[in-house]
Amino acid sequence: MPLNIVHDKDGLPRIILTEPTGSSAEVLLYGGQVVSWKNERREELLFMSSKSFWKPPKAIRGGIPVCFPQFGNLGLLEQHGFARNRFWSLDEDASPLPQANNQSTVDLILKSTEEDIKAWPRGFELRLRISISPGKLTLIPRVRNVDNKAFSFMFALRNYLSVSDISEVRVEGLETLDYFDYLMNKERFTEQADAITFDGEIDRVYLSTPTKIAIIDHEKKRTFELRKDGMPDSVVWNPWDKKAKALPDMGVDGYKTMLCVDSAAIENPIVLKPFEEWRGRQELSTVSSSYCSGQLDPGRVLHGFH
């Protein structure tokens, strides 16, 4: 079956992914960005700002932007690099990944252009496989060095998660870890809390994080599980009220129903020799935490349900 590609009102082509239990995802060729992920009950699981700009070359606020080859302003390129505001192409050859089902999976590719090479003189191919299965959204990013010299890069999948009320959310799995606090000039601290809760702006890069992190939404009785590989860091971000007002594409109250918990490689950029390839993997899934709110066993969330 061919891919289901539609052109939305903004003229940006989007790919609709579906699977038999009724969940869906929508992916833009612009930025290679997932902009919707709905469960089988058609509930939206990702946050999209109501004030988002849908006009290239602006970045789109929400969903899962791809940050490459730079995170934030940690370099000379534009904020978060250029991958999120380029048009990607369908990847006709995703080997060595197995053949995919066109209904539930799409393979995208971004190759270096003359324009990119002026700003970042390295030959690369950035691939992204996006697939859905019941209760799960999986992203497999790959970067190949097609240059004749080695290069390094940062990478992040910026997950804008939809939550009921940020003050009712807790993140488990990052306790006792070191982090850089971007609100304190990137000073390094150690997390002292048993879980991260939210009562103000937060912008931190947690280091050497586990492969599983739990984001528990008490009000929705829902837990997001973030599992990742090849991306050792994790960014936690919420702009809170003052910063949200200063972001023209955020909306005044948008911060109340979103939280970014990212899979990232920031502290130690990835180094590739000529023709080497890096591969990462991220799985987002949801579990009902009706047995949760205060009684959730974090060990089960962090170490799997057997």
C-alpha cells in the first residue's frame, strides 16, 4: 500500500500513519517532524502550540522537532541547528533496517545541501524512521558521515508531551544525576529530589541518564514511558509563565499543558569517521496509571513490566 500523504491547509505535506487498534501519527516532511500522536481513543498525546508558526523557514513549536547538528545555542548555527527547518525527503532505501509497513512506518532522509555546507561544511545523511504500534511511537534516527573527514555533532529529539496540568506532573528516573542548569549559566548540579516536580521555569540537561524515564500525569492517570538508546542525555524544559509570554509562538497558557523531556546527545558530541554511521532509538509509550497517583511503583516503570 502506498504512503498516505495529505497536504494540509498550510500547504505542508504530511504523512498519516495508522495501525489496526486505531492509534495514529502525523509527520511533516518539513523538519521531519512528528506533529501528532493519538492513542486508540483518539486522545492527542503530543503538545502543539496554538500559536505555532506553520510557515517555513520558521520552526514549528510542538510535536517532536529534530535538533541537529547543534542543540540550543551551543555552537555557531541557528538555535537547535537546521534539520528542523529543512524539507526532508522520503527515504527509498532504509537498509539495513528491515522492510517496513507503509501504513504504520515512514522513512525520511535529509542530505547536506550547498546551503547547509556553507554554514556547516560537512557531508552527511540524516535518516529518521518513525513508526507506530499499539500504545507506542518509535523513532530511529541515523547519521552517516559521507565526507572524507571526521566530524562531530549534537543530536536531540525534543518531545513536547501533552499533560493535563504541569503542576500535577512528576518525572522519575533522573534522581541523583548530575545536570547542567541553563537558568544558572549552565552550572553543574546534582539532583537531590526523589522526583522532579514543577512550580516554575526549568531548563536542564541531565547527564548519563538511564534508558528509561517515567513522566507521570496524576490528573490524566497516565504515565509516559520514554525509553532511549544512543542518546545518553535528557533535557527537561518548561518555560513557565514569564518566558512563555516572551515566546511569540507559545501562547500565554501553553506552558500549563506541556512538558519537554528530550532524548539527547549534548555533553559529549557524537564523532563519526568517514562512512561511519550512528544510530539512536527512542520509544514513547503510555501506560494507564489508574493504580498510580502516589502508589506507582517507579521500579516497575523504570525497569519494565514483566
